[in-house]
Amino acid sequence: MKATGIIVEYNPFHNGHLLHLQEARKQTDEDVVIAVMSGSFLQRGEPALLPKWERAQMAVDAGVDLVVELPFDYATQQAAIFAHGAIEILGSLGVSSIFFGSENGDAKVFSSIAKLVTEESVSFKASIRRFLDDKANSYATAWNSAIRELAPDLTLDLAQPNNILGFHYALAIAEQGKNINIATMSRKSAGYHDQSPAHHSIASATAIRHILLANDWKTAQQYLPDTTLVILQKYRETHSFVTWNDFWPLLRYQLISAPTDQLATIRGVSEGIENRLQQAAIHAATFDDFLAKTTTKRYSTSRIKRTALQILFQQRAHDTASQNYIRLLGMSANGQQYLSQIKKEISLPIVSTASKANPHLIQNDIRAGKLYSLAPSLGDQVLRDFHTTPYRKKP
Amino acid sequence: MKATGIIVEYNPFHNGHLLHLQEARKQTDEDVVIAVMSGSFLQRGEPALLPKWERAQMAVDAGVDLVVELPFDYATQQAAIFAHGAIEILGSLGVSSIFFGSENGDAKVFSSIAKLVTEESVSFKASIRRFLDDKANSYATAWNSAIRELAPDLTLDLAQPNNILGFHYALAIAEQGKNINIATMSRKSAGYHDQSPAHHSIASATAIRHILLANDWKTAQQYLPDTTLVILQKYRETHSFVTWNDFWPLLRYQLISAPTDQLATIRGVSEGIENRLQQAAIHAATFDDFLAKTTTKRYSTSRIKRTALQILFQQRAHDTASQNYIRLLGMSANGQQYLSQIKKEISLPIVSTASKANPHLIQNDIRAGKLYSLAPSLGDQVLRDFHTTPYRKKP
């Protein structure tokens, strides 16, 4: 059995994801599709709309064979760290290829640029630093300019969110020396940032979240597979969807009342941004208001949200990252078979149920799960993440 | 002009406090009464029912000449530290005497025991440690036993809350070498812990808070001077009374999601109590529920609440205590006159408005004020404490 890997958030799983999944099978022709999925908190510094357990079930019910969690320490970080963690997991699970959507759509471009950057890593890093010296440049702009300088013939627009992720997947494969093929499909429908549906059956996850938060099920069902709809509707019978609004009072408390020198030790807090965030928290009534007061050209909304999440999570920069590991969230019969076949070759530790795992290994994900569970929208389920066993779909 | 000092919380100012104030004037025969009052948070580890500004006004309107704030670093600590800070302030303000209520009622007993303890401090400390070795002993019990051993002829029951405070006032005066007389009155009416009114016009502050929280104004007015009633009723038109319930979601967040090793660095957290508190927070629905799950013979409710407050406030044990200072909250014409008369002799820094003070000096009280302001009961007034000027009563 051979496997292909996809890297996902499924927030929630929609028709575009289904298309991506089907294309992954078709284009790579592997027997098994493994999804590395973010858990409670996502790369753009946001809580997931609903818990990882419901989202893993959506994935498996829609055809993914194995869903494993990307640990918090990678899932909530900038693209380079995010990609490093995901590729390490997929490599450990023995995938032959990865498959991702990108604005660019040409796998060779990703591989070639990643190879160049790895070979020229010293001059490339110097080049990024030089572009960042211009305070008007964001990280994305600086990376883009450095790549254009390095490879003027290869066109890869890193201002596009899926290109930048794809580039970092390719780079992580090159840096980790993994023998993993790259396949990509062009994302033609529904721009990632687009909030209004652009196609009759496919919309961006952002647009779909807006529709769901507005309780517009009639519109929502147009963009969601039935497998997702069933799970979402059951979930909504007893819970609300989770947003930053659930955590705003807690973030505001941290920003307003924590010692400033303690805030300065948080991961991602630099250049005195803690003072800016503290001031904004005093005068902001809502999280959106807080974002409006803090976002600038240099500090993108995503970067502010990511930093805000680290503050909420109280992750100190000096804490050493824990070892990566493979936490099983859900699997099909096919996925179970693949897992038992390769089990002995997997180098990373495997965690099936958190309560039975090495507490030191998974401590940050335990904390992240507990923090997420404090969302009033969820009701009270502080220990759910600790005791839940992976979802197993019957054949 | 000569002054006497009283040490108060006025949570809120009631008829018993009025009696104490009148007795202070009568028994000491000084021209001026100075009250050192706790600010937003109190010695038993609780938020004040309403802000320091309303409480300072109650005090001045009822006849106190000068109200100064006991900084958070002293106000929320065990009796020895609490007393040290209060006596340092009163000493700096040049009082000739202090006056307090006690269960014992005999000033000479306090002075004599304080003198003995100061002289025998090495053997006394060893004695306390010995009694604390018995894990069944609380701090109060250990102190009590040590004092009985040191001074078998002098009877002072330190299990009584006002005796223990009075003893520490006397001890602080002796240790700081201050020339301050001690006067005390016996507290005959309304046991401090008593929740039901025992006298037709005097009830404990605890009982009165219960009455006010139940919105029973008819009963409340029996125990409160008109000056207090007017201020309370005006306050309640736009705000609710503040309790631990306001802060329970924030405390629970800290306990459940902060890194355990970070909790262990908080002031007052020792003997692995952080694990006990974390476990209780997971299963407790309310702050009272949390207290019920954590209080034991060794860990009194007050000690748990004090520790909980330090966790909420995120005060690290290794932070050096800031210098003591005199923050003016309110004054009568008489108080203003006294202040301008002795101003040049005051050794501690004086703070009139927080926004104009040395930020480093008052940083913990700024933080405490902001934290307190996050109580939903208060509505939004994060910067009130920062900009408010002392209350001045017109002659």
C-alpha cells in the first residue's frame, strides 16, 4: 500500500476539500490518503469553528483514510514552521507524495525554487533580512522579493496564501531530505480570501464560516457535502460555533493585566508590539475592534491574530519546542490497515488517546485542548480532548 | 496638629466603622484621623464590593480626615506583611498613635507580646517552624502555640482575626522602631464571621455584604450611616457590586490553561498546591464550588482565596516588592491642612493622581486597578483608577 499526504484545516470540510481529496487520489494514484489536520487552533491565529473530533469525522466520512493532528506548536505558527511539522509527520508516516492546492498549479516550480533556496540558504537568508530592513515590508513581501532575486526566471507569487504554503512544503521536503513527490492542483474557484460564494457548489472556507455563523443552512448546504452537513447540524443542536469572540474577554484580561515584561517573553512578541497590543486592548470593545486598531501594513491581521493566540495560550518564547508526534484523530478501515502495515517503521511517537500518552510529550496540546474547551460556545467539556479515542469508520 | 491612624477596608463603611472612628477620636484625643485603606482587593483575597473611590468618599463623608491606599503588595498579603505596609505608611505620615478594634481589648497585652517576640525573634521563629512541621496545623494555630509558649502569662487568642491583625500592628511598630502608641477597643457586637445581624444597628461587614448583594435595602439601611447609603444607592444605579464571581472565568482560565511550571512561580504558591488548584478548577462550576473543593484544615479558605488572587493577578514570587508609597484617595479640609503641615517631613513618595506618578513605583497598583476594572459588574472603566484625583470634601 502506498500513501499520499494532504495538509488541511477542514474548518469545516466543504465541497472544495472534497474536490481536492478526489484529485489527490486521481493524480497521485496512491491507495491511501493521509490528512495532517490542525487541531483546536489554526494557522491564521484563530480557534477552529468546531472541535477537532467533529472535523476529523467529517474528513473520514468524506473519504480521507487517516487523520492525524498537527501539534499546536506547528499548527499555529508561520508557514515555515507549520510546513516543517506537517512534512515531518507525513514523512514519518511513509507517504510517497504530497498533494496540495496552489494558485500557481505547477509542481515543478515549487520543487525547483525549494532546491535553489536550500542550496543558496546563506545568501537567501541575508537577502530576506535586507528586505525586512525596509520597515514597510511585511514578511510575505520580503520573502517574495528575495525569491524573485534568487530565481528571476521562475514565477511564484508568494503573496498568494496557498503558494506560500506549498513553497514551504517543498522547502521542508528538501531540507529534511525526504523522498516525497510533489503534486499540486490549481485553485481556480473561490479565492481563499473571498467572502462571497463565487461558484454554485464551491466557496472558500471563510465564506462558508460566515454563512454558518449567520445560521443560513439553506445557503450552506450548497457548499457542503452531506457528510459534513449531518455532523454540523448534530453539533449545532447542543453547541454554538467557536470564534475569537469566545476568547476575547480572556485575551483582554491577559493584555490588560499581565505584567508587561511577562508579555514580552511570549512567542512572537517582538519589536515592542506588546505595548501596542496592550493599549489597543484597553480601548477595544470587541476582538474585531482590537484587530482594526492593531493591524498595519507591517503587522498583518494574520500576524496579529497569531501573536494574540500565543498570548492567550501563554507560550513563552524560551520554552523549547517539544518533540513532534503523531496523534491519531480518525481513520477508515483502509487507513487502519495501512497504519498496522507501517507501524513498526514509524519513527515519531504515536498517540492514540491523550490520557494514556506521555504527558510531557503532549503537554502543549493538552493545554491547547483545555484552552479551547473554555469557549462558552462549547459548554463545558474541559476533559473531552483528554479522553476521546480516535474516530473509526466501519467498513 | 496630632494624628491617630486606623487601618481599614471599609467594604463598605458601616455603623460599626462609625463607632470605631468616633472611639478613635475620643480615646486618643488627636486632631486628625488618618485611615490606611485597602484598594481594589482585600486581605482575605477578595475583590472589594465597590471601587476604592466610592469607599474613600464614604470614609471622608463619615468623618475620616485623610484616606490613603494600602498598596496591593501589602493589602492582599498575610497579616505580617499587611501590617508592615500599613504601619510604614502611618509612621511616615507622623501619627502619634494607632487605634484598632480587637477581640482582646487590652492594648498592653499587644505591646508586651510584640516586645517579647521582637527580643526573642530567633527562638520564636524556630518555635513557629516546629509547630508548622505538624501538617495538621494552620499558620494561625502555629503562631498561637508559639506565642503561648513564649508568654504563658499573657492571654492573646490569635485564632481571633482582629487579635492577629492587632498583634502584627504592634509587632511592626516594634520592628520598625516607631514611636507610636497603641490603643484598642473591644469588639463586642457582631462577630466578624457572623453572617446574621446580631445587633439592631451594628452588623459585620460580611453580613452587610450579603444583605446588599440580596438587594435588601430596607435591612441594609439599619446598619449603614446615611453617608454610606447615599453613595451605595447612587453607585447601584449604574453598576452592580463586585464579587469573585466576576473574576471566576478569568481565574479558571489561568488555572486550566497556564503552564503548570509558570503557576508554580506565583507568589504564595508552594507545596504543590498548584496541582490541587488546577484539578479543582477543571471540575468546579463556580468560585464557591472551587473553594469547597480546595479548602482543608491546613489550607484555610482565606489562604486559598489569597493564593487564587495572586494567580489571577499573575504576581511572580521572584518579583521584588516595589517601594511603599502614599497614595491619596480622599480628605477633609482638616486632613488637607494636616497634610500640608507635615508634607516636608513625609519620607515615602506621595502619589496624588496615578497618571502623573512614577510608573515604576505604582506599577502593581495600576495593574490591580486595571484587573479590578475588568469585573463585568463595573461596566467598562479601565482607566478610571489611572485618572481619578483624590476626593476632597468641602468644609
